[in-house]
Amino acid sequence: MALALRSQAQKSPMPGFRLGMGITLTMLSVIVLLPIGALLAQGISYGPAGVWNTVNTPRVWAALYLSFRLAFFAAVFNLIFGTLLAWVLARYEFPGRRLVDAVVDLPFALPTAVAGIALTALYAPNGVFGSLAKAAGGKIAYTEWGILIALIFVGLPFVTRTVQPVIAEIEREVEEASATLGASRFYTLRRVILPMLLPAALTGFALSLARAVGEYGSVIFIAGNLPMKTEIAPLLIVIKLEEFDYNGAAAIGIAMLLISFSMLLVINLIQIWSRRRIGHV
Amino acid sequence: MSDAAFDHTDVVPGKWRPVAEESRTTRIVLIAIALGGLALLVLAPLAVVFAEALAKGAWAAVKSLGSRDARSAIQLTLLVAAISVPVNAVFGIAAAWVITKFDFKGKAFLITLIDLPFSVSPVVAGLALVLLFGTNSLIGGWLVASGFPIIFALPGIVLASIFVTFPFVARELIPVMIEQGRAEEEAALTLGASGWRVFRTVTLPNIKWALLYGVLLCNARAMGEFGAVAVVSGKIRGQTATMPITIEMLYNEYLSVAAFSMAAVLALLALITLALKTALEWRHADQLAATRRH
């Protein structure tokens, strides 16, 4: 591969291919590929049966199911709210719009541990929102609802940031044409605008989902971490590591990687399908 | 959302409404949902951080930050960022240069690999580093024996921070450099400039704001990373406990003011990052436009 790369690049008069490619591949290998390779190698030496026996226990299934289910719900919420937010920020004029636009990115900038303890303080039974829930006879922190809120928080900006530029580039003529042909505003939004936003919205959805599935810092404080109930998959890996059970940790890690990648693949296929359906964008 | 074709309640006689716009009522409702949602989901947690930090007065908060462990955590976090951010910047420039200035087979695959850390859980990233460099592994055992441990030490924390921030700079630079094309560099080369000079005097000025933007995001994430660092750091107080790790330890010891004071420092840092980022977006919108479209 390296030889083929070099011969192709020599056609270009641009310098720095070897240096740039050298830095890129070295860094990629040391930081990403070798560690992931070590993880897979650990799984192989443990054997498929061992990996399966580790994963196929009620506690691990419960954790995987919880992580992926809540990540999906959080990503769906972010898909809807994020698209609405993008629409409002791109289309409407209101005082403080630019400030609001900046605030959207706060979950990216705020460290997850900070978000974790802040959300717990808010939603714990003695917190501002938690006490309201308690008065209504409910509980948020230390239940699945708490985890869901944390996952919504960390994935909030993704959809807005991918959809907003697409909205900004839509030409008004398309909507006007639709309106002059007798479509109601809602019909235009649903049948003209929404299909144009779908590929970008799905990209944001996938990013938000991937982030939520693996999220650890913001969740462990608010989750309560009860086995079989509010224990997320990444926490199980940490527990296995603390017991020096490297095989068990690797098995769960590989299971998470496999499920994440197949989900992202499905989303990618839907994206290709929706792009084809509307032609371009 | 109301059906706009039948919603004429807000149309003032003699004043027509554009057809490609929602009714005034719809707009107000949507803006209210957006602002209310953001206040509840994003601003409330931020406000709580500062409220809890100052719960026993400003002096208690400041005093907790002066403790030996707190100061060592702040120093460690700054050190980790000071190493991992420049490394990442160099990688990002190199990767973007190769990807945008040359044509080669497997380019799409290379981009996928660079993006890979986005879809790997930070905890799994930490685990992978432990399996590669931990005492039980071949490389790790040898490194520990030669007095250069990686896991439960500074190098491991740096590697974990670089892993989780890996695509940040490259992702910001690639769309900008694609948009700018290769013509300017090629012209400079024809005029006899050396490769290094072309990069310094032609490419760098064109990408400097996008680079700064990527570095900013990378820095924020590197300083705040928790999951990956928690796995590789060993959480040794005063030695391998970064600021986010220290927040967890203080919080679990019910030292609320101390935990939230340190959290407030990181939150302030996040606000500064956002302010700088927003300023960049306003001032250099032209150069960053490609980044935001991507």
C-alpha cells in the first residue's frame, strides 16, 4: 500500500507527502490502531466462547440494553429538539439570538464530570428540580430518567450543528414555489424542507447516539449505579478493570464496539438511501 | 405548528405576510420552546455549579482550591493539555495536508480511521490503552521494567487525552483546505519557494483561524476528559489525579464545596472557550464557513 501511495503522490508537484503521511500514519497507529488492536487481540486470545460467556450474563445484558436503549431515546429527543433549535436559530430574528447560538455549544465545552455533578445536584431529591419531582411523587436522579437527562445533555449540540448550516443554504424560492402551488405552510415544511434536512439530521443523530452510548463521566454520578437497574455498560468495564479481570473488560468493550459500529452502519445506509431519494444535498 | 394556509388570525388588514414563513404565533411558540428547553437543559446545570461552589461563601471556595491536592490537580491538567494539544495540532495539520493536497487510493478509508475515536467510548479507549501498555502486556511490562511506566502515570493520561481529541484539529482543517484548493501553493512552488516556505507563507495564513478553532475545541476536551483518563490514571491523589478526577474524588467524599469549586474553575474555562470560539466565528466567518458547512 505504501508503495502505491508513493508512486501516485509523485505525480503531484506538492512537497511534504512523505513527511505528512509519516506523521499521520505513525500517530494513527500509536494512538488509535495499536490500542484497538490490543483490545481485539485480548478478545481473540480469550476466545469467542469466553467473550460470549462473559457477555451472556444477565448483568452484562442488562447494562448493554440500558446503555443502548437510553442512548437511542436521548438521540431521538436530540434529533427533534436539535432540529427545532436549528430552525429557530437559522430562521427567526429575536433579541439575543447570537448569544443563544453560542450557548448551544456549552455541552461540548463543559467537562462531563462537571456536567455529571451539576445534573445530580439539580435532580437529586433535595435539588431544585428533584424536589419538584419528589413533591409530585416521582424521582429523577438515581433512576433511568436521570441517565436519560445526562445523555440528552451531552448529545444536545450535534443535530443543531449539522442541520443549521443546511437550513441557512435552503433557497426561499423553493418554499415560495410550494406555497404558490397551494401547499399549506405545514405541508411545505413536511414535504419540501424536511427531506432536505434529513441527511444532515441523521449525521447529527448518529454522532449524538455514538456519544451517548459510550458516555461515562456525566452518567455515573446521576445513575445510582445499581446492578441490573441503573448500571451502564462503560461502568461494567471499569468495574471489571478494578477487579483486574482484563478478559472480562475486553469482552464487554468488544461487544460495545460491535454494536456501535453496526448501528452506525445502519444509519449510514439510511443516509445513503435518503440522499438518493432527494437527488443531492 | 398551525396550518398556515388557514391561520390568518395575525394578518393585519392591509399588510400581507410572506408565504414562505410561519405565522407569528407559531414563531413565538417555537422560540419559546427552544429558549425554555435550553435554559432548562443547559443553563440550569451551569448555574448550579456556581451556586454550589459559593454555597458557603467565596472564601471557602477559594480556600479549597489552594489545597495541595487541588493545586497539583490543576498543574497536572495544564501539563496534560500543554503536551496533548500541540501534538494534536501537528497531527491535524499533517493529516489535513496529506488528505487535501494529494490524491491517493484509500483516502476515504484514512478519513474514516481518523474519525474512529468519535465512535469509541472513552472508557473503551482507556481500556485499549491499558491492554497495550499495562504491566500485563508485552510492551508495558518491558517499559515498566525500564523505569518508564505509561499506565497509572503521565504518559498514559496524555495518550488517553490525545485519543479522545484525535479528530478535532484535522476535522476543522480539512473542509477549509479543500475549499481553498491547491492553486496558491502550486503558484508559490512554480516561483521557486521551498516546501516549508510555501506552508509557512501561503497555507498557514489561510488556515490559521480554522487551526485556532480546532485547537480551542481540542484544548477544552483535553482538559475536561474524564472517562478515558479515569481508566488509565490510577487516580493517585497528588500525582495522577487530573482536575476532573479530583472532582469525582471530592464529590464521593461529600466535600461538596471543594468539588464544585474545582468544577466552577473548569466551567469558567468552558465559558472562556465558548467566548473565544464565538468571537472567532463572528470575526472570521469567511474562513470558518467551510468548517460549519461540514
